[in-house]
Amino acid sequence: MKIVKSFSEPIHITRPLLPDLNKITEKLREIWKAQWLTNNGPQHSFFESKIKETLKVPYVSLFNNGTIALIVACQSLRISGEVITTPFTFPATPHVLTWNGVKPIFCDIDPVTMNIDANKIEALITPQTTAILAVHVFGTPCEVFKIQEIADRYGLKVVYDAAHAFGVEIGNTGIGDFGDISMFSFHATKLFHTAEGGALTFKDKNLKQRIDLLKNFGIKNEDEVVMPGINGKMNEIQAAIGLVVLEEIEVERVKRKKINEKYIECLMEIEGIKFLNEKNIGIKESYQYFVIRIDEKKFGRSRDYVYDKFKEYNVFTRKYFYPLCSDYTCYKHLPSASSANLPVANKIVKEVLSLPFYGGLTLNDVEMICSILKSFRG
Ligand code: T4K
């Protein structure tokens, strides 16, 4: 039997893209010289224009993190009552609804993409529904055309949590160009980051002014505060990091594409292991996560067994997005949170495992991770 070795150093789920420190220092010098640290400084303005170009969207507003950005997105659209969303996501998604005084209504997910199942949205619409908050989970686009068609028919707003979808395109259209507003997260764990940070993208020119006011306490000028805003501003250091990281993003994407291919090559033959995004024709991918699904019956071991066992080999995988948001103590009382209402999500959440995925991982590391996984078969 082949001997499977452990890693000598811990292998994490991700590592941030860290550009040459000299490039960051150079930017910090510019900031120090300008004596301007936040509140719409020169780095921020330049970065905003760069992000607009990169994401191929008409309007952008930068934020200090993705969660605050999403809270402001809901405020700016005056979303109220009930919003249909997915239970298979990071806690931030339903929490922003609660912070807006809105009731999340959980909709089941698609068995392949793991995104909200567009075919199940309509049955959940009530007179209180004002919007759909969908997530491009792991960077896979939602059924944007079908969702828009439903929203138009019922007069609903569409907000996308595109936290994982930096640079994703459908055809030649930036993913942030769909729906009323999309939110991108620039957290350190994302393909593209500003340490912490985020952005909203949208098509409506009037929203630009409203969103920019909302993220700056509603201050219009020294004499007028026109709405109850919050502090959502991205600072100059975050913007500077973003400008430097942006220069390296395509190189990182190519590295991740190769790692993705290596994983598929090594895992293809294993019975009971499925991948996400096997065929995504016409889609430019984010390469944000590498996610597998483990069929316990066919693989002979459960996802939880694999997750625990990997640690013995110094490999730290993640069960994103377990537990389902519908199982949180703050949401499980909702009728839409019942497992009978969410059969696909409840099945998938026990199968998913995100494997280490970042540009610094070598192809040899990937082969080792896959050999370790193979050795777990029951
Ligand atoms: N919507 C969705 C769908 C999201 O996934 C997220 C965030 C949001 C909204 C909210 O956006 P932000 O407000 O965060 O901009 C991480 C991230 O903190 C979070 O941003 C992300 N989603 C989520 C999927 O992953 P944790 O709790 O898993 O992070 P943590 O600290 O356990 O880090 C994971 C691993 O990454 C570590 O084990 C090692 C590595 N790491 C992490 C950091 C922070 C590093 O190597 N260096 C670092 O600086 O949430």
C-alpha cells in the first residue's frame, strides 16, 4: 500500500494574495505625503475607477467591508417586509436582512449549482415580499435571467451577494451588472482583497448619490444631513492595497486555474466525489473556492470523517456553508426554515467540503492532498 505523508506545515483553506511589500510601502509613502487617510481620498477615487473597469459595471461604491455594503444596498432600495433568500450561505447574507428589519424567507437550492433554486422562488412570494436576495455561491452565477423575469413580474428588487464572484462574467457581461445591486467582498480570504473591504455595483445613476450618502452618515455638506446613514467608507490604505493586489490578480487567477485542473485530474476517478462547476460554458470563473461533494454511500466515509481526518495530516479544510442559516438559533423558528421546506439544502450541507485553494499552493501539494483524501476511502 502507498504510504501517505502528512504536511510538515499546516495547509489552510486559503492564504491571502500578498504582493511585494515594497509596492505597498511605495503607496503608503504617497498616502503619508498627501496626509489624507480616509473620506474619499485620491487612492479611493483611483481605485473606484479601476474596480468599475475591472468588473465591467456602470457604477461602483467602495465600502469598508462586504457586510456593511450589503446592509446599505438594502437600505438604498428601501427593502422592507419579506425577502426571499438562500439558507446555503455565509451568516452575513440573512443577517443584513435582519439588520434592515426585514424577515428572511428561505428558499431551497439547486442540486447542481447550490444557488437559490429559481424554480422555487415564486411559490414563496406574498404581499409582503419586496425583494430577492440571491448569492452566487462559490462564484457560480445564479439563474440571473429567470430571477429577473420573476422579479419584473411581481415588481420585486433583486440584490446579489456576489461576495465570491469577483471578475465573473456571463458572456462578456460583468456579473455585477445583473439585478438592481450586487455586493462584492474584498476580505483577505477572497481571490481579490483589500484586507477588509467591499463594493456595491449597480446600473441606476441615482443610486450612486444615495449609496454614497448612506455610507457617509447621510452627510450632504457641512450644513445638511439628509438621511440616517452609517460609516461604510473604505479608507486610503485599503484602497492602496487594492490597487497593488489588482495588478497581480490575473497571475493569481491563472495559478488557481491550474490548481483547479490538477484537483480535477487527481480526483476524477474517485467514486463518491463530485465537483462543482464541471462545465460552465460561456462563464468566466472566479476561482474562489474548490469545493467537493462527498457521497457517503459511494465513498464509504462521511464528509465529517474526511474533514476531521484531514487535520491529522495538517490539512485544514472547511465545511462552507455548514450549518445552514435556516438552522441558526435566530432563524430556525421561521416557518420557511423547516427542513421539509429545504430538502436539497439539508442534503447538500452534509456533503460539501472546501479544499485548500490559493495561488501559493504547489501542484505537488494538490497531489498530496488528493492522495490523502484517497487513502480515507472506506
Ligand atoms: N456573503 C458571503 C456569501 C460571504 O462569503 C461573505 C464573507 C460575506 C457575505 C461578507 O463579506 P465580508 O463582510 O467578510 O467582506 C471567511 C471570511 O472572513 C469571510 O469574509 C468569508 N465570507 C467567509 C467565507 O470566509 P471565516 O470565518 O471562515 O474566516 P477565518 O478567519 O476562519 O479564515 C479562513 C482561513 O483563511 C484561515 O483558517 C486561514 C486563512 N486566512 C485568513 C485570514 C483572515 C489567512 O491565511 N490570512 C488571513 O488574514 O470567514
